[in-house]
Amino acid sequence: DYPKPIKEVKVGDKVLTSSGNYRNVNAVIPSHHSGRILKIKADGLPFIKLTPNHKIYHIKCKNSLDKKRAIKDKIIDLQPAGLLKKYDYLIYPIPKTSECKNIIKTDEYKLLGRNQFGATFKHKRVNELPPEISLDYNFGLLSGYYLSEGISNSDGIAFCFHTKEVDKYSLVEQILQNRFITKTRVNHNTRNRTILWATGAQLGRMFGDLFGKGAKNKKLPEWILESPKEFRRGLIESLWKGDGCLWKRKEYNGLVFELQTVSKSLAYQTFNLLIAQGFRPTLAFTQRKSMVWRVRINGGQNFGNFVGIEENDQKRKRSFRIWSDGNNVYYPISKIGEENYNGTVYDLNVDEEHNFCCHSLVKNSGEGFGIPIIEAL
């Protein structure tokens, strides 16, 4: 699962550090804490809990009128969390990306029969996957629509669209027929619902393994930041066109692109991916019948052009609420609370930078850096 609670982190796991690289965990260090812990809430992020003596990299900001000065000077300081104040900026390192993974090998998804003598053989009626799948823009589109609209099982994969979304399910069907040996069928059901089916047990196994089965278990593959830019762009575009929306809100001074999902893993991974793509997203959740996670991008970041959604946004004033310098994204603290805690707290020993990013804040053995990806308590 992602994010992983810090108590479940193991030696050899990789965590995001202040350099934007993922480094190995050398040791997990538990200790007992009895007393006050802090609950820090930054704008656009869930709150985090940590001990007051834990040091965090941040930028000092006196008040809401001091933001321009803080951004101009950009003096990153290291102090215990207990000295942080409202309006100070926490720091999220922008993950580094590469394009070293251009294909997926499909050997592990192939189904083989076995006779009474133990010899393996290929099933005659199985729709074989190609030996390799290129991670290009079209496969990114297909992957994003699976994350937002798809299911997988032992028979293959299916996508559920509104009946009027002919352009979307026609595109998905075309990509499937061009890339795989599969039979497709389209069912127009009641309630304006259209389901596109694609047969193939191997196809179902591959998509279920890469992107998860069931709405709450949807995820991005571990290699997403190593994939080509065009694949990532296609995935984000179709993910947003499937599960996203665009709306106006006065306090955001323009448009808001929002993605809703019941998968905590997918929400955090999408948030992390968007930061790696150069955007300044926010992350929040709402408790309904189940937890619903919301990833938002405010207008003025050219996100509409990135995903092919027309913005029609007016020129908006530059907002310093959340900002980026190309190396980090800076989130202002909006609230600091505290509560009593008696139990185990954890720390990590990490290679190279000796710090790590957790759930909404980055920290290490005695130091921290920004917004946590891994839950602190």
C-alpha cells in the first residue's frame, strides 16, 4: 500500500529524500514517547503528527503579508518542529524522473497448462499478449482509462462509460484492437451506461497486477517515474477525463481541476506524480460512506493544456499560497495543534541525504524535510 505507515517500513525499502531521489532505508528505529505531540496542517495537505523535538527544514514567514519576502529570500532553515508557526512553509522535494523504462515484458502474465507428466504447454484458445508492450502515449491513455473506468478479472478487462461518451470508448476499443489479440464488444445498458469488454485472461492479469483490482485498490506501478514522458501524459490525461472534473471557486481565484478516488494509494501516487510533472497539487479527503480522496490543481498552471481540457480561464493574479522553484514545492502551514501521546514513535536511517519524506513532511534521524509521504505515526 502507498503511503506505507512508518512502523511497516522495512530495511531495504526506498523513501523519497530532500534531493528528489529515492534512497534505501538502512534501519528502522523505534523509541517510546510519552507527552506532547504536534498536529501540523499545511494548506492543501492532510495533517501530520510528530514529536516537538523533531527537526524540520522549512522557510520562516511572519504572516500572510510576509509571503513575498519569504519567497524572494528563500532561506531554508532547520529547527525543531516545536518552533514552527503558522504561515511558515514546509518543503516537498520534487521527485526526479527518468525515461529508462520504455517497455513492459509480458512473460510473467502468460498462462501455461501442465500435463500429467509435468510438461508445460500453451493453451490453444488463450489470446497471447505480445512479448513486449511499448510505454507510449496510447498505452498511457489506455492505462488511465482503466484506472478511472476499468475492471479486470479472469476473463479480461472492461470499461464503463456514459452512453454519450462515444469518443472515449471508441478510442479505448481502437487502442485495444491495435495493441492486443482480443475480441471486444460494446453493451449499451440502461441508465445511460455503456460497457466495453475485451477478452483475454492474460490481459486481465496484466492490468490487475500493474494497476490494481477494485476501486479501493487502484494504484500506479512502481516504475511510473521511470516511464517516458508521453506515457505519463497520456495516463494523467485519461485519468482526469475519466474521474476528474473542472469547476470554478472564488477563493481559488479561478478554475480548479479535481480528481476524486476512493483509493488512498492512487491519490497519493497521483499527487506525487503531478509534483514530478511540475504542478502544485493539493491533497485532501472527505469521509462519506467510505473515504473519498481529492487531488486538486488550481487554475493558472497550464494543466488544461497538459490534459487536453479547455480552461477558458481569465488571467489570474499570481498566488503565493503554494509555490515552486523547480526543486521543491512549498506549502504554508495553516494550523498547528497538539495532543498527548503515550506509545512508540519511529525514525529511519536513510542513505545519502539522511532524511526522508513522509505523509506530509520529510524527516530523518533527528532531521526533517518538508511534506510527508510516509505517515509519521
